[in-house]
Amino acid sequence: MNRHQLIIEMTPAGEVVVDVGCDHGHHTRALGAIGTEREPNRLPARWDIPLVVADGLAPFRQVDVAVITGMGAHTILKILREGPTPKEAIVHAPEHSDRLRRGLATQGWRIVNERLAPEAKRFAEAIHVERGDEQSSGYELEFGPLLAKDPLHIDHANQILNHKLSVVKKAPEGTRAHTEATGWIEWLKIYISKHSPSIK
């Protein structure tokens, strides 16, 4: 299953579903959502979906489900913060999913589901959140507290581990990058050992 299919499958039903930054409108059409773009010239040239020129969720009085994907973590958090606050959201950032999860928890969102999809030799991380207190913290939160339920989680962990190992080789010892990567390496090795099937 690719990222687009995964996002569609994970999105819950709602009376008002808004696909923020709808691009070509494929998610919008499949979800029966309202598609938005910040600029009129970015709206897809199609007539089978409702479209709105909007900066984030600003024009809406109420949003049941917001779909905010393919954007940077900072942008996603800004859209959710400026509201109106949706009851639930499906989010995906191509980079820095750890920062996204940390920011979501800080802003009062709780992760209720998260899944992985192979994408460009890596894994796209789709996250379903609702309002509430997140119980996880630290590396567990930033990696994904519910990702262990996904069959691809060990491959994902190994991909991140290899990346962090390359960072340690390149970053001088004592730098922030080196220290952060070292912490991740220690945690990921324990995670992989704990969750990998025993070899008999």
C-alpha cells in the first residue's frame, strides 16, 4: 500500500472533512472532502470536488477531520494551532516526523493510530491524532508510540538507525548532531532487539 492509499484508509468519517493543500485532489475526491489551497492558481482544474481558497483551516467554523499531509512539521503544527481546531486529524510530514510528534503532544494532541508506507527507499509515516493528553514521551514518542503494531516497523527502525550511524561518522564528536544521533542509536538498538523475532 502506498502513502496515498494509506492516508485514505486511515482517515475517519466526518461531516466536515477538509483536505488542506489538496494538490491534485485525489485524497479530496476519495474522502468526500473539501479541498483547499492558499492560492487560486494552485487549485486543481476539476469540478467533481468542492474547492476553497484558504490559508489552513481559517475560513471554516467547524472541522470534524483535517487531512494535512505532505507538508513540513512546522507548517502542520501552525495550521492546527491557528484552527479552528478539528476533532481529529491525519498528518504526514516528509521529514522530521519526530519533531511533528513532539509538537503534536505539546499542543494537546494524542496519537491514536499510525502506519507506515514504503516511499523512496524510506517509509512515509501517517499519524492519526485526536484531542487529548499523549502518554508517551522521549524517544518512544518521537519514533512513534504505536508503530510497533505496523509490520514494517523493524525495517523502519533499521533505516533510521543506519541514518543515525552515518550522522555519527560525519559529525564531530561533542557537537549537538553527534550527541543526538548517539542517543538515537542506543535507543534504536534496544528497540530492534526487543521487537525482533527470536532466531532459533
